[in-house]
Amino acid sequence: MGVFQTKKFRGSAGENVFAAKYRVLMQKHPFLLFGLPFLATMVAGSFFLTPATALRYERHDRKVRTMSKEEELGLGQERRRVDMKEEYYRLAAKDLDNWEQKRVKRLPGEHDGIL
């Protein structure tokens, strides 16, 4: 009984095709023809995508920070200044010992918490 060859049959018509030549060279130098272009693509993509990502975050920052100078100046005027002594005496003036606990009215169908 005959033994089959381990080599694959490739017809003579496909020998001059670029893919056939590339396949043969790929078996001899796999990193040079596959690994190196892959790594180069990853590194180049990183450099090309960095400005696009920065642009995205800059647009987001601009959208979040859009506030006119008049609005910025108006924010501080409405607030009351805080003085620790004044806050102490305001709290002391209230009668903290005399208070009554009241239940909050529940919405219809909401559990009221009573067992």
C-alpha cells in the first residue's frame, strides 16, 4: 500500500499569484510579514486616535462649562454670608426641647411602614 505525501497539491496555475508567493514567504518569516505590520498598525492607530479622543473630551468640557459671566457673577450675590456666632445664636433661639413628631402623608398605594 502506498503512502500519501504530506505536501499539499498546488496547481501550476496558482504559482505566480501574489497570494501563493505571500503564503510561502509567510511560512519562512511569520513575524516579519504578519506580526510586525500588526504591531505597526496598533501603534499608528494609537497616535492617530489620540487627537480625536482629545477633541471629544474638549467638546464635552465646553458643553458643560457654558455659562455667561453675568450668570457666574449672579451666583454669589444671592447667598447669605455665614457667621458662626450668628448661626449659634439662631439655633439657640429655637426651642429644641419642645417638638412634635409628625408622619409624612403617603401616596395612595404606598406602604406606610406601620406593622
